[in-house]
Amino acid sequence: MGSTTHRVAILVYDGVNLLDVAGPAEVFGEANRLGADYRIVLLSATGTDVASSIGVRVAVDGSPASEPDPDTFVMPGGVVYPRTPVTRDLIEASRELAVRSGRVASVCSGAFVLAATGLLDGKRATTHWKITGELAARHPKIRVEPDAIYVRDGTTYSSAGVTAGIDLALALVEEDHGPDMSRDVARALVVYLQRAGGQSQFSAPLQGPPPRSPALRTVVDLVKADPAGNHSLGELAGHLHLSPRHLTRLFREELSTTPARYVESIRFDIAKALLDQGHTATQAASLAGFPSYESLRRVFARELSISPAAYQRRFRSARHGE
């Protein structure tokens, strides 16, 4: 890009998440202090100021019609989506900016706004882990990647929740100015240039809500009461006075998994909680019922793409780090 001004348009609206706006804007602003030339403008569909999700007023520079064609258009998320349908004026404003922009990016639930325009049809995309399923259900033409921090498909980008907008903006700066500037921006903002693992490391427990079936709820209680006990299919079936085949069918029909995988998921969540409390990875593996640290490490690698030690460094309670 050299010294060429790069126009970044961020479309805001009532209920927008302030960090979805400020995070990427701060990355571009820091890049400017290092020699880039990003011109950041905040726009609303009507050109009037908006109220963020926490009530802070956001002053805008105008409407899409009042601004030259942007090089990058950023669609931030907000608490209103996907809880409510995307408004017609926001769809039209985002579609107008998308058509006129060199590249388009969404942060968090901003993907629902882009999806409402049809822009993401046939493309890979992501959003916050809590609502990836909703995005896929509402817009089946989108290939949703639930574990990605951010996704690039051609000139269209999407990112996971809130701070993932910073990750995305760093990737855009690297695309424009190379890895050295992107690295310097990350250092200045005291953030990772590239996070290890996907967003599943931040998500809720793997086993989800309690099963509806009393027999399967009993399995949960048994494993939580004695994680290191023998919870093989035969032992569980005998305790419940069911045949192994019938118990397997219950798991498949209600939870779309096997008894062994479900027991492992409970143990995995217990191990995460133990790591959060300050136990070593070896202790967590033993107390959660894993036969060895290596078996726990393999599950972490499969589910989170990071090691137990890396997970603990990110999420261990602050009081244990004092």
C-alpha cells in the first residue's frame, strides 16, 4: 500500500458491541502510529449517532451514501443479533458498503448482518461459539466453521466473538503491510499476534445440558461422583439394569454419541475445572479419571488444539497466579 490512504468504514447501529468497534479500530490506529495510513470512519444507516450495547453513545461520521468507496468494510456485532431479525435499513446499508468495498469483514454476530444480505452464501464463515449453530441453521448456504478465530474466504472475512475482531484486524494489517508491522502492533497492544487453538477453548462444557432420559442423567451423576471409577459400557449397563445394546441406543438417539465418548467428555470438563483451580496437568488427569497425562493431552489436542498446560496458562484463576 505504501503511503496510499486505506479507508476503513465501520457500520454501527443501536445495540452495537463497543469492543467490536473499538478493537479493530485501535489496531488500525496503532498501525497508523507505525507508518500506515488508515482512515477510519464510523457510519450508521441513517447517518445519526447510535447507542452501544452498554449505553455509551457512538458518534458517527455520516451514512454510507456520504462516504467515498471504502477499501475495507467492517460489520461489528451486537447484543440484538441473532435475537431479533436484522432491520431492513441495516441490511441495505451493509449491502451497499459491501458492494463498494475491496474487502468485507464481520466481527462476532456481525456475521448475521452480512448473512442477511446474502453475501456469505456459498462461503466459509464463523461467529461467536455460542451462536455458530444458529448461524448455520438460519443460513444453510453458509459453510460455518465453529472453531475458527477468524475465517477468510476470498475478500470476505469473519471472526469469532468480541476480541477476535482484534485478531482479524491484525491479519488485515499483515495483509496490507506485512508481518513486521502486524507483529509490532500486537506487541504495542499487548495481544497475541496469532492465538494457539480455536475458539472452542473458550466455550461451554462439552457434554452440554443434562440428558432428558433418567438413565442417562444417572450416568452423568455416576461419573461426576467418581470420575476415576470403572465406567465401561458393561459396568454402566449393569448399574442401570439395561443391556449394553439398549444403553448404546439411548446415547445414540438422544445425544448422538457413544457411552465411552460421553464419559470422556465429562472427564474432560472435570479436568478443565481442576486445571482452573490450580492442579497440575498430571493431577488433573488422574483425578478426572484419565489413565495418564498423555491420554488427557490427546483429548485436549483433539478438542482444543492446545495442550493442558497452554489451557491452564490462559484460564487459571488469578488467585493461583499471585
